[in-house]
Amino acid sequence: MLNRLKKLHWLDWLVLAVVLAFFGYIWWKIEGTLNYNWRWHLIPNYILRFHTEREEWFANVLLQGLIATIRISIYASILAVILGTILGIARCAKNLTIRMLARTYLEFLRNIPPVVVIFIFFFFLSQQLITALNIESWAREIARSDNRAVWEFFFGDMRRFPSLISGVIVLALFESAFVGEIVRAGIQSIDRGQREAARSIGMSRTQEMRYIVLPQALHKVMPPMANQFITLIKDSAIISLISVQELTFKTVELVASTRLIFEAWITTAAFYFVICFGLSMLFRRLERRKS
């Protein structure tokens, strides 16, 4: 630690001083001009709370939102990788129609504000799919059944299952466009000589893609895929606009009911930072081991 401090340049110390001065100024404005009454002692109760009648701890509003965010991020990332891989392969297809359809989808999503995309997918696709599959009534039946514990472990409160599915679908469809471009770049980075060698030994295009191109491409795109997963966690806050009860939505509810404005949002920011920074360090360590 001391060695790292010795390596800091005077310009590093200057930047650090400016950052500290900025946050000090913000703190002074809150304390002086706004005359804000800090109530940090209330925040732990909104994370974990003790139930006096059942004599057990339970997850309160903020922790419920955090768990929902983690669930949505995991499921949406799996679906986004599947859809994105298909789109990436389609972008490299020989058929012009398939290439153009995939490119239209990708360009449409990458050049429209995320909020607009979220609402389009929610109202025109996600809601229609949930209604068509009768997911809402099925989820209510599960919520009333005796064996709902396993379902609740994976999906939370089954009464809100349709909302969770909506968030997963909308987020996955949005993120799949960026995953698709990552996969396309990985496929096109493979040397043509390897493809020609595969064809020379009688491999079909499907076999060439399955055994030669995709394994190498997926290995190359793992670092940007990891970064995209971190981005997906942060982008999950957008789906609070369609009433998906993840961390940001729960924070808005908490602020509206308690007026713990700064405390709630700073705590939420800390949750996002810990998750994203922790994953960033984990992925960086895994990359070093592979190299």
C-alpha cells in the first residue's frame, strides 16, 4: 500500500484533492443550504428487519429489490447471450435476407434511446406474450399451492412473476443487440485460412461454425461479454419504468414513503457499486489466470 502511494504523481494528488473538494462542497451545500436532516440509523431496518412475532430476520424493501435485480440480471443475461449468439451468427450468414434482418434489429436497438426501446418491447411484445401464454393465472396458482417454496427461491414472490418475466424479456431483447455485435466481431476475427482448411476436409458450413469458428470466437469475446454483463446489471434500473420491482423501483417507493432521499439513493448506489466492482475484479482475475 505504501509503495503504491509513493508511486503517485503530484498530478494524481491534485486530482484526488479536487474530487475530495467537490464532494466536500456537495456535503456543505446539503448541510448548510438545504438544512437536510440525516437519518442513517433508519436505513438498516429497510435492508434487514426483525419480525417480532415470528422471531426471525427477513429481507426488507432494499434487500428485496437487490435480490430481484440479481435474479433479473442472471436470467436476462442468459437469454441475451442465446439471442445475441443467434444474431451474431445471422450477421455473418451467406444469405442476404438473414443478414439484413439481423442488422436491422441490431441497428434499430443501438440507435434508439433505451427508454423508448423498453416501452416498445414491454407494450408490444412482453405484455402480449404473457397474456397469450396465460402466465398470470398460472403464477397465481403456484402462489396458492403448498410447493411454492422452490419457485419462490428462483423467482421470488410468484404473485409478481409476470412482472419479473416482463423485465427479463425486455432487458434481454435490448441487451441481445450489443451481445450480437460482440459475437459478430468475434466470428469475423477468426482467420479465413482456418475456414478454408475446414472446407478442404469436407466440413459443411454448420460443422465449420460449430467445431472451428464458434469455440475460438466465444473464447475471444469472453472479456467484452463480461463487461456487457456488468452493463446489463446497471441497465436493469431502466425497467423500473415499467413497474418491475427491482432495486431502483423499491428505492423510489422507499423515498416516497419515508423522505430518506439521500440516504436511500446513496445506499442503492453503494449496492450497485459493490456488485459491479466486485464482478469487475472477479472477471479481471479470471482473465489473468487464462492468460
